[in-house]
Amino acid sequence: MRAYALAGLLLAALAGCGSGQSAVRAGHPALAEPHPCPGAPGFTCSTLAVPLDPGGPVRGTLHLAIAAADNRAAPRGVLLVLAGGPGEAGLPIIRGFVHRALSAERRQYRIVVMDQRGTGAGALDCPALQAQMGSSDLTPPTAVAVRSCARRIGARRAFYGTDDVVVDMEALRQALGVRSWSLDGISYGTFVGERYALTHPARVRRLVLDSVVPQAGETDLGVAEFAGVRRVLGSVCGARCLADLSVVVRRDHLGPQLFDALTFDSIADPTYRRIWDVPRALQAAREGEPAALDAFLAAARRYQRDTPAAELDQGLHASALCADWRFPWGDSSAPVAGRVAALGGAVHRLPASALYPFDAATAAGNGFVRQCLPWPPTPPTPLPHGRITVPALLVNGNHDLSTPLEWARMQLAMMPRANLVVVPGAGHSIQYRAVSDVGRRAVAAFLLAR
């Protein structure tokens, strides 16, 4: 699939990863070891063997966990649900998400989920990086923890990009014996679904994108996300609230921490008032009483930090994200030595109005950037371009800061056969977390339409 300048090094480093690859490539993909899924009546769990290096010379086999509903003859075929992250295990979806979010669709579709490579039981597991970041994209890790993780994974990190997941998905489709299927992606799962639809448009019947990550694969250093904060907090508590946030960011140098915590709160409490009264905490901090804001930051950090690799693996997160995305220093093959200067130059060119209520330190210092800045050079993920022409539905909360509405509108512009449903007051993961049924009803209507 890729041509690597380091092919010899990779072959040597990975020689001991398993000898089943030639058998995997020679035969038709098949599901093995079927058994009832624990705690999920009506689902059968199995494994799918896929080559570590799809189409390439490096030996090794991965065994992906798959769960499929037992209604093989479902009238509308297969609906593959794609988990987020990157790094989130897929199988836990069947023990909550499917019953809450897809209750109307379960009789018409055969629901299938998969643990993408490097997740769940196959997590790459970098203890230091996991302890620092947990479930967060935005908690800034130390460079030491990032480099330690890269060394721990070694040359295998070249084989955990979204393009590799797309190849695994195609193997799963063949193993299920279906000519085409529908996809329902959540968060990073939307990016996976978009990439599959760009690569295999004839194989996708319908595409649901819930909490949308745009297909472009390019960072704007938080500009769209900062715009989301201005819009969301402005609607919650007005210009005064944004001014309070801006003062605290600059005076107390808390930009990355506040950006992280506010994004987390859009998942935990998109009202920004019910669990922690964020507007009041910001006002008090500006007036010299930081206790409430400190408690909010500590709680957000604690909830995110206590996430094990089996639930969201930061080793996989770095391996995929750093190869998939394009940064101010270029792609993941760029030498580490020039990255800091390129980042500094790009941040310096951003106008203050694009950063407000944050600052340059937030743009350069958030975990999204800091995880990939010291990540060793790795072959980049190819990024297919073009419009996605399959029938699609995008659903997004207008209070979501993890995948802000600005991202969904960007993606909608690339999809001529798509509609966007905005759920008022909702945060991240509409189908599962939203209090309102607006998004769930829209998804059901789309998937069950004639």
C-alpha cells in the first residue's frame, strides 16, 4: 500500500510479529472463533485476521475483535458503526450505544462494530503518555512521554493510520459477504467513514456522520475551535463571559488547560452550568477568587486522566493522528529539528481576532499539537481528496467544542448529497449523549427512508 524508504529497517524490526500474513493475504477474509458476545444478547463476537502492513512487505498479523448482530437476513443489510478517538475501542458500543441510539434501526439493519487496529485488547499502550492524556486530545503531554511512546511502539507505528483502517474495513466487508453497506461514524469515526467513502464510494449505501471531523486532515491550530468557543460561550453567557475567559487566559497563562476543560465540558455538560457553573467560575477568577475555576480544571483533568488504554489508547491516538494530519511543519515525515520554528511562524501569523478569547500560547501549546510536535518522522497517511457523493446525513450539537459545528459546515460543503441537522444545546456524540431526540429521530428517518 505504501512505499517506505525504511522498508529494510521495518522488516528487521518486525520480523518477530507473526508468520500468518501470507496466509491472510492468500485467502478470502473470514471471521474466526465465533462466540456469544458477553453481556450483549443477540450479538456474536469473532476475530478478523488482517496483515499488519496491508499490501506491503512487512510480516505480521493483527486479530481484530468484531461483534455482529445475529439477524443476518436484515432487510437493509449491514450498518457498521465506527467508534471515535482515534484510539477508542468499538465493541463497548454494543453494550449501550446500539440500544439507546439505534433502537429503531436494529430490526432493519444488521449492526456490526469493530475494534480498529491498535484499540481494545490490541491497544498499543504507552503508560506514561496514557497517564498524562487519558481520554483527552488537548491535554499537553511532555515531549519525554511522547518520545517514550514512539520508542515503545517502534517501527509498527507506520501501520496505524486511517488508511490502514480503511483496508481493514474492506476486509471486514468481504468477510461479512456483503456487496455494500451503510456506515455510522461518531467523532473520529466520521473521519474513518469519510475516508472509506472516498476510497470505496460504490460500497457505501448511506453514511451517517455524528459529531463531524472534516475530511481535509489539516490543522488550523485551533482557529475553528476558538470560533466555536466564541459562539457557544457567547450564547451561554454573553460577551462578558468571553472577556473573563480572555483575561484569565492571558493573566494566569491557563490557555491550554481552559481550552481542554471547556472542550471536555461540551461532552460532560453542554449547558456549562449544571455540573460546574463555568461562567460564574470565570467571573470569580477574573476578580481574584480562583477556587471555583481551579476545582473545575481539576475535575476535568481527573475525569479524563482516569481512562485506560483499553478504552482510548493514546499510543494509537498518536500513531494515527500524527500520520493522518498535516501541521505547519508539513506531514509526519518532516524532520523534528525544523518543526518548532515552523510552528512558531504559523502561530505568529494568526491575527489576535482569530485566537480570541485564547492566545498564541494556546494555539501552539494544546495537546493536539504537542503530541505530534516531537513524534518521530513516520511515513504519512495518503489523503484522498474530492467530494463524497454517497447519500449522507451529518448531525452535530451546536454546543459541541470537541468537534465544533464549524467543522460540520466545512464537511457539508464537500458532500453534494448530504444534509446537516443541528441539535440545539447538544454537545458531543448526538446519538448517544444528547438529551433531545432530534438527532436520533433524524438518523432513524435517514437510515429507514425508502
